[in-house]
Amino acid sequence: MTLTHPSRPARNKGTLAVDPMLLLTQEGIPRHSLPLVETGPEVAYQVIHDELMLDGNARMNLATFVTTWMEPHAERLMAECLDKNMIDKDEYPQTAELESRCVEILSRLWHATEEGRATGCSTTGSSEAAMLGGLALKRRWQQRRAAAGLPTDKPNIVMGINVQICWEKFANYWDVEMRLVPMDGDRYHLSADGAVALCDENTIGVIAVLGSTFDGSYEPVAEICAALDDLQSRTGLDIPVHVDGASGAFVAPFLDPDLSWDFALPRVASINASGHKYGLVYPGVGWILWRDATALPEDLIFWVNYLGDTMPTFALNFSRPGAQVVAQYYNFLRLGFDGYSKIHGYAREVATRLSAEIAEIGPFQLLTKGDELPVFAFALKPEVSGYTAFDVSDALRQRGWQVPAYTFPANREDLTALRVVVRRGFSHDLSELLMNDLRRVVERLERGGGADPDAAPGFHH
Ligand SMILES: *Cc1c(COP(=O)(O)O)cnc(C)c1O
């Protein structure tokens, strides 16, 4: 649609330029201030719809972990629940019921023992879940220390330098010293030895990530727990582990049933996951579960009214949309164990095949293969000169693909990687299209750059 009309040139930059056929009553709609009068719903819709066309095509976005496709039935349910407020358990008892069923489902999926069934809740995402998980660790540590008459003013938390930014936020917002284990050689995530070496009596917990956003690899949760068991037997220090399973807690149960990472390990106190990543729900839902009531200190819990009863809540937000929680339950019901296994199994198949093909082109080396999370990272071989991973990323973007390039943290600042996140909606067919573009991009960059004629704007005569 054309947005300007020849008879109305030189519009004020602060005014939205709207098709004259739509603009029946108003002279202009201010862009940055509240309009004085109403705008018709058709006009308002069309103006915003047109502007949003400039947002990217999410299906070609291989940068994000977040769900970009759901079934129409799920979308219909979500539309029906747009007005539901998660906190209003009195008004929406069934939404609350679905939330607690989701917690029970996850509790079993993550091997909480039947007697001391895990307790937990939904959140807006893994970030909020991480704040809650971290707070519980901090409070438990404080209580233990206070009971022993020891100082509680210098808490620290131990994790790999590859942790997602939410843990830096946690440490910053709640005044906890962050102790980061650096990368080392081709180890791009936390190691058991590295974690134990940074622990002391002020350590509130160790964060183990399943899997890392840098390269899709799983951290060795069982090894980390075993090393902390050993630390306890040597020193008496009993340090709990929180698993940041933002992605992996929705992948490993289905694809890696033999992997030991969850509540089956007694040292794992709590687990968070993003419902809106491999839980396959549109953004705004996460989950946090504690292995049992003792892992979640009573004094962090607030009691809200629920059908004349009271129900425990622990959350940073008050009002929050209920639609995502309903959609999570829809996925559980609709897909079941087999459905999740098939969808994620397919994603892993696409990821591993794609990574193998990328390794074959020549200039790239794989850092990971996509055989843990369906996510892999690759870099240019050291001998490649004349172009960088950033050039590859830029060139792919000209074709609409988002494959981000980024520099690794200490001690691998020398390494620049590209990362591909495969998720529902990215098929073998689409990955073939990406491969064709990547081969072309590499050929051109190897020849010494220059614009890609296929990507040039305009058309050929
Ligand atoms: C995405 C991610 C987070 C943050 O999760 P949100 O749901 O986006 O808030 C935290 N940790 C890891 C490992 C992640 O991948």
C-alpha cells in the first residue's frame, strides 16, 4: 500500500502518513503523542498492520529460541483466553487448575519423587523463573547461616561464564556476588572442577545450564552434582544446584531419557524452563519447580484467595496473561510424550544434518553438532582470511536469514562463532534453501566479496 499521496507532499515527520482513502476525518495522526480524537478501528488496524510488515520473517529467524509457530487450534484457545488474568484465581479457577496440572506434569517429567512431589508455578519466562530460583537459594543459605550464628552479608553464586544474562541480572538485582568459571580451550561451558574450585561457605548455589545459549551444549549436571557431593564429604559444605533448563528441560526428557540431569539427582534443588522455547508456546510463559517444600522457603510464599480457599504463590508479577498457560496445557494434551519426542527429534535431525553439511563446505569448523539442543555453533577455520563470521552473517541477512555472529567470552575472546537454532517450523526443505544460500555466500566471499547480484535490490532487464 502507498502511504503518501501526491496532493499532500512534505508531511510533518511527526505525523503518520496514511493512505488518503483511509483518512476520512482526520488531518493526520500524531506519531509520538496521543491523538486528540479517536481513529476508526479500520484505519488504526491498517496503519499498524502496515508498519509491522517491516518486522522480520520469524520463520527465517535462526537466532531465536522462542516459538514462532503454533497450531490454529492453540491460537483459537489463546484468543479465547486473552482476557484471563493468571493472578485472579477466584475468577478463573479452571485456568489456575490447568496451571497446577502443568506443574504436576513437569514434576513427573523431571523425576520428582512421588512422595515429595515438586512444587512450583508458571512465570513470564525463564528470566522471572531464574529470579525466583535464585532468591530461594539465597534465602535458604541465609537461614542456614543465621541459624548457625554466621554472617549472611556476602552471598555468592557460581556458574559458567556462558550463562544467559538473566543470571547476571539476578546477581545484580539481589546483591549476590557472581563467580564465573571461564571457558577453556574447547570447553565452552561449566565444568565440575571449575565450579567446585569457586565454591566456599558463602556459595548459595551452583547454576548448571541445560543447554548453553552459546553453542547448544548441555552442561554436565550429574558430574557437577557428584563433584559437589565430594566437596561435601571433604568439607561439610552442602551446596545445592539449580538447573537452568530454559531450553533443555523441554528437550532432554524426550530425546535423552538416559541423561541424568533433573530431580533424580538429589542435589538438584530447582529447575526452570521456558514454556515459550521448546515448550512450544508463543512468548510469555516459563516454569519454575522446586524438588520439595523444603527447597522453597515458606517465608517467600504469599497466600492468595482461591475459591474461598487459599493458594500459595511466589512470583514477581501480580497480573499476568493466562492464555500462555492454557496454551502450554493444550500442547501437553495435544502432543503428549510422543508428540514432543517427534517434533524435537525432527528438529535435532535437521540440526545435525545441517551442521554436517556446513562442515563439508570447507571454510567452517563445528563447535557443536546440534545433537544436544537442536542448536549448533560454528566458526571459520583459523586459516580462513579475507572475511569474518560477521561477513557471513551479514551476507545471509541479505537473503532474509538471521544467523547471528558473536564473539565468545573469556578465555576464548579470540573465537567468533555463528549460531543456528533449529525449532518447530524449520524443515529439511528450509534448511536446504539455507544451505544453497550459504554455499553461494561462501563462494562470493572466497572470491573477495562484492555484492551478491541475486540479493541486489531492483529487478534484472
Ligand atoms: C532463554 C534463556 C533464558 C531466559 O529465558 P526467557 O524465557 O527468555 O526469559 C535463561 N537461560 C537460558 C539458558 C536461556 O536459554
